[in-house]
Amino acid sequence: MKLPYLLPWLGAGLLAIFSCSKSSTHPLPSGQDQPSITISDVTLARQPRQNINFRFYLGLSASSTQEVTVNYHTEAGTAIAGKDFIPDSGVLHFAPGSTQAYVDITVIADSLRRPNQTFYLVLSDPNHATLAKNKATGTILNQDLPYLPTSDSGYTSPLSYPGYRLVWHDEFDEQQLADSNWNYEIGGNGWGNQELEYYTSRPQNVFLSDGKLIIEARQESYGNNAYTSARITTQGKHEFQYGRIDIRAKLPVAQGLWPALWMLGSNIKQVGWPQCGEIDIMELIGKNPREVVGSLHWKKADGNVATFNNKYDLSQGDFSQAFHVFSLLWSADSLQILVDDIPYVKAARQDLSDGIYPFDQPFFFIFNVAVGGNWPGPPDQTTVFPQRMFVDYVRVFQQN
């Protein structure tokens, strides 16, 4: 080939080679060649006696030959800086070749049971990297903590009555419920009333705090149930026949809640319900926050359930706002149910004569908070959980 023909060809080839080299070394869009920083959320249970660290892990999408830095600082949410967590800020360094680092934020010890809280770790001003996520959430779990005070206002009753002696009581002043006094009933089978809760013995649902027994109903999946609560009894441990019983309590009043302080005949395993008899010292249906019902149930001669009851209405306020004393005056031939020393159910033996009279034998206590059921109906959008029943004491007096 003659040179004049070769030069144009070489010129075109060199131009093509030059054009490819220029394209391959053109700078990529800003940040596209840098690793990105991510940060993970943290959720931990608060501790009642010691501070704990919430460790926020940061990661790089790829290692870098250069040191990567990023600024961080804490930001309050529902958690308060200086009270719930120790605020912090600084610069975090990723050494060359490293893809993971972390920041520890101290959460301050507390024992108060309350709603969970949040705070944030915020990232800014990355160097040799970009931010894929610039904020992580720290969630402080408080809902299982052991301390839950409540106002002690309301009606009270004495530790003695003329002609009576105190034969048994529980003031709930210990650290935990005494096994020598109480049983836990467990399960979620509806309890004969189409109830919706699963009863547990967990401290999430039943615990002592500040001299009170607290039964807490929660909206949570447990077993095959959507709610949890607790039901405790003195069956086989403390059973009583006649006397005066005082129970001081403050009640949950939301739709779908069914707190009860009641008694069953101790021979229930032998004769079954309702032949054993039932004394409802207090039942409240949440949609009626100012009203409690006292009832007597037994088995009629035809086998059906007999009921003798009445209701008591507060003149002002509702039963969640203060403590009230729910009482039973019980003798061989009569029963009275009272609220704050006002009797509103009065029954003589002759009023309960259809069938076998069961109220002349020992009975045991049951304290529980049901969720849903045939009587109260289910919770609705107005029902806020958790819901709690506080019991200050139970006292049994018998005549001298």
C-alpha cells in the first residue's frame, strides 16, 4: 500500500483510539465512586438499676483505601436528653479497609413502667463516603419495668371493726405476690364467657408495686389470643365462710374491659358451677365507667342459673379516678354487698331459696381483668392499652 493511502487510515485509527481513552478516564458523577454509609436502629429493654449502652452499628457498602469519617449527634424524641439518655456528639472514623464501626449511647437506668420512648442518632458531613441513611432510632423499652405508682386518693376502710377480728389479709407490700396466698390461672380458652384474653403469670400482666397489686391487660399476640391479662385465686390456700370482706381497688373503665373481684364455692371441683355458688363482690363493664354490679349466682331446682343482683352508680366521676372499697357482709342467712360502706345488694336466705342454697360453706377469692366476652363485648377504637386494675388490700374479718 502506498504511503498516501496509509496516512489517512492511521489518522482515523489514532483518532478512534484517542476518543476511547478520553471516554474511559472521564470523571464519574460526584459520589458515585464512594462507598455509602448505613446505620441500624436499636431497641433494648431499659434496666432498673444500671445504665446500659445502646450500640448503633454503622456500615460501609464497600471498603475504602482512604479513612472515612462522619459526624454524629444525638437528638431527643419522646426520650429526654439528660434524663433518659446521655447526649453525645463527635466524629466516627472508619480505618482504611474497614467496613464497620459503632457508636455507644448511654441510656439512664430507671424502673418506672410507662410507654416506650425514642431518641435518634443523626449522621452528617461524611468524608470520602455518602450517606445512604442519615438517622437511626433508639427505642427504649419501658413497658415491663417493675415500678408503677398511682394516686392513693379515694375511700378507705379501717383495720378493725367492733365485734370482729382480722383473720386474713394481704396488703401487697412485698416485692412479689406470695405463692402461699395466691394461684395463677393460665390459659386463653374463653373461660366460659367467650373472653378474648390469654391469662398469664408473667410480671407483664401481674405484679406488685408501691404497695399495690396490679393486673395489667395488654393488646399483644400471645398463643392464639390478641390480648393478655391475669387471673389469680386463693383456691386451696385461703377459703372463708362468713364475715366481713373489704377490698380496696381502682378499676379500668375502657370499652371491652371486665374487671372483677369475686368468689366461688370451694366445692366447685366436686359439684361444678353454678351449684358451688358465686359471689360477685364487684364487676364492672367498661362501657359503664360509673357503674359496678354485685351479684349472687347459684343453681335453681330446674338446673338453670339463678341470679340475684343490683348495680351501684357513682354520683360523680368514674371508678378509674380513685380507690373505692368493695365489701361483703356475709352470715349464714344473709349477704350484703357494699361500695364505700353503702349496701346496695341485700339478700336473705329466703330470697335465694330456689334450689340448693350454697352460701353456707367456704368460698375462695378470684381477682381478674377480662378482655371482651359476652357481657362487655370486644374492645373498640376507643380502647387504649394497657389497662390496669390496682388493688390496695384485701381483708377478711370474722365475728369474735
